[in-house]
Amino acid sequence: MSESEHLPQFTPQPKATLSELQQQFNASIQTIDHLKSQLAERARIIELARARVQKEVQPLVREMVARRVKLVQLLDETYLREELPRLEKEKLAEFIREQAAALVHQYDADELAELLHRYTAPPETAPASPPDAIKTETQNLLKNVLGLDVNLEDLSNLEAFQAKLEQQMQEEQERREAQRTHRQKSKAQLAKEAKLKAQLESISKASRRLYTTLAKLLHPDRERDATARIWKEEAMKKVTIAYHQDDFFELLRLQMEFMHEQEQLLTQVPEDQLTYYVQLLQEQIQEMEDEHSNYYMGPDAQLYQEFGGTPKQMETKFRSAKKGLREEIQHLDYALSDFSDPASVRDFLKRL
């Protein structure tokens, strides 16, 4: 973060100390500066890791997957062609099923979908029931388990039945998702939301007041000097972006920057306005801390854990990952060569 991006802080005057509110303001600014720096660095590392994964790791993953697919297909040929004892045949079928399922579901190896279907054991067939009993049982299942209220008599119009079924399934899914989201909120979260809601009106006034003040100060249409107009247009763009992104810290930093341009001092900020600033800055600290936690629990957590860190740590992690993939590819090449001989497949099955 460059020096110009930091927000000015209160400086103790000779023979005077900062008030508690001014100290809170300074502490909040320092915390936000630190968090912003951490978040920017973490985002930079994530993007670098993602680019290196695409360039260095994914090609090796594709090579590994291609060989595993060939191995499954080779074992499938052995299963169909060779006369194997029953126990060995069952072991081979189970191994093929496990490998194919992993490749289809984890690596999108769609070329094995039909093969996986062949090796997936069909469910046990229940004793036949009378047609009316089957309809009643199916309707009860749809209603009690899935929450769907449909009439199987509507099957005469298959398109209408399917449309109604899909609509009810969508509504039920949305209802359950809403319930799940609500359950996830802890009592502490609900209490925090209630508190924030109670403060929203006063906080929003301070935020809107700050934006309005800046808009009046920077309105380019009121500026006759061409150079100053261009500067105000660019400044107003920054203010508008910060306002719409709800980045109160950036709005406050811009206000201090522009107040400096107008030769005004931070100490001229009214006490009641400063109170709101501290309140809002604390809110932003909490949001940034939550964002920071997402790097450990969010969608990029695994990427950062596997490939993130200092430059030296990242280099070590990438070297280790590529070495492991190359070794696996080499082992798969050996297996492809060995398993071309049915005797080697039998030896392998005996060890399972």
C-alpha cells in the first residue's frame, strides 16, 4: 500500500494529549491499513498460485488422468476377455468400478461414463406390487420425503406432469435452502444483525453526509478552471466507486485527501461526526476480518494451503506437487506395460 493510500491520523499537539475518541480513530486506521495490506498480499498470492497451477500443474494432471483412463480401459478388456476365477473377477470388477468412479466424478472423465454404468451393480428388485399400490406408494414417497404434491394420474400428459414436478421441486429446493441458511445463523449472528439494524439509520446518515460533502466539494460542473475540472472529474469517479462499493474507509481517506487539498485539517472534523467515523471504521474492520477468514474456509482455502505462502514456500510446494505427479505418471506407465500381460493382472488381484 503506497503512502498516499494511508488515511491521515491525529497527531498529538505540544502540551496536549489525544482524546479517547481520537485514539480509537487512530487505532482503527492502523488496523485497517494492516488488514488491507494483508488482504491485498493474499489476493496477489492466490492469483499467482492459480496462474502457476494452470500453467505448471494442470498439464501434468491431464497426463496422469489420461493414463489412468487407459489403465481402466485395459483392465476392462482383461475382465471381458480373460477367464478368471470368480473371486478374482469380483475383485477386478470392484477395482475397475472404484477407479472409474473417481475419474468420472473427480476429473470429469466422461469417456468412462458408459463403462462405469456397466460395472455399477443394479439395485435389488423389490417384489412386484399391484399397479394401484405402486402409484399410492410413489405419491406418498414424493409427498413425505421430497415434499412434492403431484398426482400420478397426470402421467397421461407427460409434458404437463414433468413441468409441474420440476416447478414443485424447484420451490421445495428454495424452501429448504432458505431454512438451511436460517439455521446456520447462530444466536450471536442474529444478535449482531439486530444491533446493526438498530444502528443503520444513524450510520447511514453519516455515510450519506460524507458522500454528499464530497460531491459538493468535487462537483466538476461548478469548476471554471479546466485543469481543476479534470482533477475533480477523476476524484469524483473515485468517490462514486467507493460509495457504491460501501468502502467507508476509502471514502474517509478521500475526504481527508481532498480536505488537505483545501488546506483543511483533520482536527476540524466535528466530534459527533468523528464518533460515527469510529463506529463505521469498526464495522469495516469486522468485514475485513471476515474476508480474511474466508481465505482459510472459503473456496480458495485449499488452493492457498496447497500452493500459497512466501515465495520460497510456494516454490517448494509447486516443486513437490510436480514431482509427485511425474512419479505417479511413471508408475502408471509401468502398470500399463505390466497389465498388458493377464498373468500380471492375476498377481495384482491376489495382492488386493
